[in-house]
Amino acid sequence: MIKATIITIGDEILIGQIVDTNSVSIAKHLNRAGITVAEKISIGDTATQIEQTLRRALDSTQVVIITGGLGPTKDDITKYTLAKFFASDFREDEAVAHHVKTMLEARGIVYNELNHSQALVPEKCKVLFNYHGTAPGMWFEDKSGGIVISLPGVPFEMEHLMEDEVMPRLKAHFSLHANIHRTMITAGLPESMLAERIADWEDKLPPYIKLAYLPAPNIVRLRLSAYDITDEESVTAEIESLFAQLNEIIPQHIVGFEDASMQALVHDILCQRQLSLATAESCTGGAIASRFTAMAGASAYFNGGIIAYANEVKCNILGVNAKDIEQQGAVSETVARQMAEGARRAIGSDYAIATTGIAGPTGGTKEKPVGTVWMAVATPTRTITSLRNCGTDRGQIINRAAAYAIEMLYKELKNNINK
């Protein structure tokens, strides 16, 4: 089994200024190829930390992938630390120099000595050409047989290098066995109830197939994994058979596979049936609309959204009755219903989602505590509503309310398909 260590470098990661997404992406690439990630480490921008962490990683794993610290400024020391680690002098790579100069000139940036320094690479590395940025990646082979790969910290540059350079080279360098992961998405059962419902099925899993529960707002993903597999085809077929058995146990709770989100499932139905959607959001503040518009092709069905935070907007644009707000409050079933119907009417769509609630941290009462959210879905034939308590943290409430509302729409669409 080939094992890897992922090292992300940057003080900005350690102080929480940015979120480390690079290690997540790299781990996915490696796992798909059959390389097991043994450890992920984030360290600061110091030569001592880089050297010590790299030495320890090479003692226990065959592949080390480093991101960060390849920029042109003085605080970017990864390249120089690696050159020292591998006792390597520098050389100028003319292709990199030309690329950097051309890219900067196209952006109207003056090419200076700092930019030129990015074309200086250790002699003992193989250059991984970065078409999408100015810092090239580097591939080193350690005397112990280990591979050290250094990549830019900019996520999209790192991603392109992983796909175009790193993975093809790793697959050519090692004889890799497969790691297989298959994920089923369930909805409507909390994790504990789901585990109870499928306990007998879980107990009969073969020892080389592992089950993981991955809960998220309003869904639970069930991932079956098998590692270091030589007969990928037969194990994949076995996993499919196991999921087919699960479909007999909880058929009404299975909504999809792999990374499909609830909004992606709705997206597919709306596109296939040529239906349109609008949103009217108060407490979720556009979170529902953003989930749909983040997907390519949303323009085929998403007509628009209204963030009706103020009561005046609810009344003047969505047509909510002011007396209903006065008598029952903005967070009420009747207001959610009127918001959804008003959005469907004002924007001109087949379906509409609405949310109105108390996201906190203030504003709650004994009758309507923080986390109370009314949501509604208006359809061509009816409007349905739901009351949910979505937690106590503002971010959690917004996230859960958006997820619950989209699930309402999904169920309504599925019911209409099945009629």
C-alpha cells in the first residue's frame, strides 16, 4: 500500500485567516488512485518546521505533497528550503521565465526581479509547468525512494497541477491498487434512527468493506469503502449489490448517490421537466437562491429571488397582508404561505420557495424561540408549509432552514412525478 502525507504551509492557515481546502482536494485525488493518505499537516512559514515535518513524513510515507510558500516575496520560503533539503543549486528555467513575463504583461503588471525569481528552480527537481499561474510545481525524488511534490497554494493552480501533472506521474511511478468509495445519500431519518433501521444489513457487511455515516443538514450519507483492492471490478459490483439490498430496506429515504446535493437533485428535475423556480427569503437571506445559482445551468429554470428582510418588502413586493403580519407576526405560517405565493406570482415561475424565521442571536420569544423557521413551497396546484426549529447558532439556522426548504420542494416535485 502506497501512503502519502499532505503538508499545507502558511501562517494564514494556522491563525484561521483562510480555510485549508487544498488538502481536501489532494486527498480526493490520491484516494481515487489508490494512494492512502496517512496524515494531513498544516505548518507555519519557517524553514525549521518545513525541514522537520518533511523528514518525518518521508520516514513513514512514500509520497509527500506540499502546498504553499512558492510566491515571489520574502515570506515564501518553501522552494529555498527544499533546495537546501535536497542539497541542490538553482537554475533558471527559460520556459517558466517566458511564461511568467507573458502572463504578467497581459495583466498590465511590470515584470521585475521578484517575478523573475519564480523562474529559478532547484536543479534536482523536475519542473511541473503551471499554465494557470506564475509559480511552477516541483517534483523531487529522495534517495530513500520517496517522492516529494511541491505545489502552489492557490487552489485552482494546485488543482490543475494535480490533474495535469501530479496524478499521471504518480500513476506511472507506482504500481497502485485501487481504493473504492461509493456513497448513498439518504434523507428523512436522523443518523441514530437510520443506524437502527439498517443494523442487520450493517452487521452482515464483509470485513474488507467499511461503512461510514456522514451526517449533514437534513441528509445522511452512507459511504462504503474498500482499500488496496486488486480486483476493482468485482468489489465495485459487490458494493453495488449491497446498496441494492439497502434500497429494499429504506427505499423511501434514498435520494441519490455520491456527491449529489438536494439542490442538485431538484436542479435535474426542473431541467428535465422544463419547470421554473423563484425564491422569497427572509431569515435565509439568499442562501437558497445561492445554492441553485452556484450550479452551472441554473439559468434554465431559476427565474429570480427576492430577499424580503423588511416587512415593507414582504407587503409591497410579495403582496403579504400587513394585518396578518401585525396579528400573527412576520414569522408565521400565513406569512410564509403568502411569501411563496407572492414570489411565484411576482417573478412568474412554476414553483417558489419561501422562508421566514428568527436566525438570532436575538429576537426570540418563549412562543417563537431563536431557530424558529416557517417555510413554504408554492406549486401550480397548492401551497404547502412546514415549521422547523433549526438550532441555536445563526449560521446553523440559516444552513438548516435552506436545506429543509429545498427538501420540501424536492419531495413535492417527486410526488408530482409519481402521480
